[in-house]
Amino acid sequence: MEFHVFQCKIDKDFFVVTDEAHLDVLNDPGITPTPDDELEKIGVFGEMGPDRAAFDEGFAKRSIESQGFFRFHPKTYDPAGEPPLSMPV
């Protein structure tokens, strides 16, 4: 399967993935979390299996088969997260 990956223009942390057969589902105005947001195509990518870090391909495939798309926020790898509130400054 080739994954067609799109990124929201307003909420840049939100992505939608589909395949060639389901591209028409992207015309649904409710596909983005922010009203009036638009999707920008990132590219078309082949399968990578467990090496793909951004999303679980198996889950994405099942989601695309059942509803035509898969939406996700990618994992963050921020090494300097916010300190806990109870930590003295």
C-alpha cells in the first residue's frame, strides 16, 4: 500500500493518511479538527513496517479500509519537556 499523507494548514500537528482508492474522502469538511482548515499534501510513501516512527501502519491500514482515512498527531520526541509543577525552580 502507498500512503498519501496530508498535513493540516492551521493545526500543523494534525495529519490525515489515506490511499489512492480513498482520496475522495478528503473532500469531507469534517476530516480536519479545526473548522475551515485545509489539507496540504506532504507526499506519497510506501510501507516501512515497524520502522515507521510517525504512525502504526497496521492500525492505519485497518482504519483506511473501514472509514477511508486515518488521522493522527505524531509522536513527539521533545527531550526537554516541561518540568513537573511540584519541582522547585
